[in-house]
Amino acid sequence: MKNLEQHTMKPSRKNRMIDTKGRKQIEIGSTPSDNQFEQLMDKLRQVVIALLHHGFFDVGMECEIVKSNRREVIIDAGKKYKFNIPFDEVPEMKET
């Protein structure tokens, strides 16, 4: 299990876990009425601004297609933030 934090929820006992190396506490979950794509974009903006203020950083993102054609996106910036985005929330691509 990877270190993850779902930024929209406070930790609760039932959705807290420890990764396989026992290092960090993670939190997973989602709020079904919220647009996960918009939450991802908001969190990405917050993370980049915070890291620019800090001055030194290494940030990464990964994405997998999971159940029901959802996109599982993880932002890794010291903490890991997980988003499960339904494909219908993903905006259309515009050619540049």
C-alpha cells in the first residue's frame, strides 16, 4: 500500500491504514457528491504554491485506470494525495 492522503476528509479509524513498510499513516476515501477532478486541480495548485514558497522540492504524479473506468491519480509531494476520478468528470482534450 502506498502512503496516501485524501485531502477532503478528516482521518477516521475505519479509513486509516499503514503502508507495507510501516512508515506513514495514510487516509483514503472520497465524498461522492464532490467533483474529484476539480478537487485534484485545486490540490495540485495548492501543492505547487506551497512548494514554491519552500523553494526546494520534488513532486510527482501517477495515474492508473481502475474499476468502472475511473482514473486513480496520486500526487506525491512529501505527502501523497489520492483522487479517484470518474471518466465522465474528465474534461475533453483541446488541441493546441
